[in-house]
Amino acid sequence: MRNAITQDNTLKVTLNFLRTLDIEDLDDMVVDMAYRKAMPLLNATEDLDEQERVISNIEYDASEINNSGKTAQVDYLVSNGFRAKCYAS
């Protein structure tokens, strides 16, 4: 039960953090996450044309998400594993 509570609190902190960011910051984070997700595909081929195709898809997908607004950006980041780290002082 404690683990579920910790995960729930982490998600709340993450959502609150992401909602405070400017749209430009979220744009960058979405692009970074899209590249991070596609890195195995990029590393799986040495074919430059295939790499260009993967990169084009990454940029298109990230652009679609970013153009869909802040809610879509936050949803994308959270659904792909982004979590804010909490530190007590």
C-alpha cells in the first residue's frame, strides 16, 4: 500500500510541476522524450536513409503533440514515464 501511495504522490508532484512550465519548455521536453523513445530504432540501423526516416517521424510526432497544447504535452510526458523527483530539505 505504501508503494501505491508513493507513486500517487509522485504523479501529483509531476503533474503540478509540468503544469507550471511554460509551453516552450514543454515543447523541448516533448522533443527530447520523442528522441529518447526512438533511440533504439536509430541505433538498430546503420542505413542513413532509414535513420532520416526515423528522425522525420520523431519530429512530426513531437510537432503534432506540441501543436495540440499543454494538456497533450503533459499527457504525453507522463504516459511515457516522465516523473519529477522530490527532495526534502
